[in-house]
Amino acid sequence: MTGRLVLIGLTILLALSQYQLWFGTGSISELQRLTDELEKQETENQRLSSRNDELVSEVNALKTDPEAIEELLRSRFGYIKEGETFIRLLPKGEPSRD
């Protein structure tokens, strides 16, 4: 009788530990989900780090190179020099907004 109670108790403990392993806090599925989330975050961090490096390079160029300032004004803001003529070419089939 005592041996049977011990066996039942051990079986219950085993079942509870297996439940915790597969479905509870810190389970295998939660570990996999967190691992996937970590990989996605690391990829995003790498992308943002690269973007930050590009921005730092651009800022340094703007601080030291007058031609970089001119290029920025031309590309982003459409500035033209005095005496230049601005010509905009539209792809075929694209209606003008004017």
C-alpha cells in the first residue's frame, strides 16, 4: 500500500514537471518564441546600426565638405544654382501634376 502511494505520488510529480516543461513559464515553446523574437530584434538592431553609421557619415561630410551641402540641397530640396535650368523628365504614361 505504501509503495503504491509513493508510486502514485511520483507519477503525479512527474506529470507536473512535464506540464511545466512543455506548457508553463520557461517552457520549451516559450523559449523558442523568445529565441525567434531575439533573432528578429538583433536583425532590426543591425539594420538600425547601419542606418546610424550612414547618418554619422553624412553629418561628418556636411560639417567638412561644402560640396556635400550642395548635393544635399539639390537632391532633397530641389535647389538649383543661379543660371541653371531645371528640367524634369516624367516616365511615359505618368500624368503631370501641374
